[in-house]
Amino acid sequence: MAEYVEPLGMRILIRKDEPRHRTRGGIVLPDSSEIPTITGRVVEISVQVERNHDFPIRKYDKVLFHPKNAVPVDFESDNLLFVVPVDDIVAVFRRTVAEVPRLESSSESDVEDNGGDF
């Protein structure tokens, strides 16, 4: 029988991203100066959050969260899981969908005149 974690109330379960050991500029950081990582992927959402349309959070979204009220879950030894109140979710990362070019008709002369009848 498989076990899983289901958050209750207005909470979600987040798998914290790995800490960065290199800055975007390429500077390698020593282990003692770890940059605190507060981003992660949504693993599970509670039923209350799923039904509440005021919170546009879905499974697998990448989110930015405030770690103060996050409760660590020791469920998987190789992953950092946290139960986080929805109020501590600061942002959801979204990708923009590229605009699909519209097909334009070549000219109005290509359309037959049906005398107004379709």
C-alpha cells in the first residue's frame, strides 16, 4: 500500500528546489554561504485550494514562497517537502504562450459574391 501526503485546509505541498551553488554570473559559492532558496514545485494541493478560484495554483506550478510558516515533511529522504499555507505563496511562475499568427485572406476579390445570400 502506497503512502502519500495530502495537505489539509488552505495549504499546498511543495518540493523545494535545490539550493544554488553558483550565481547567474558564474561565481562559485562556498558551501558555507548558501543562498536561501524559496522556490519549489507544487506536488499536491488541498481540496479547499483546488475549489477556491481566488488561488490560481495548480499541481506542478513553480512557486515562490515565504519559508517562515512552511512545515518540513520528512517523507522522502532525497526530497525536501514542505506543507505551506496558501497565504505564504508569494508568486506563481508562468510561461507566456507565443501568439499564433492569424491566417489572413489574400484579398477580398478571392471571395465570390453571393448577392448577400449565404
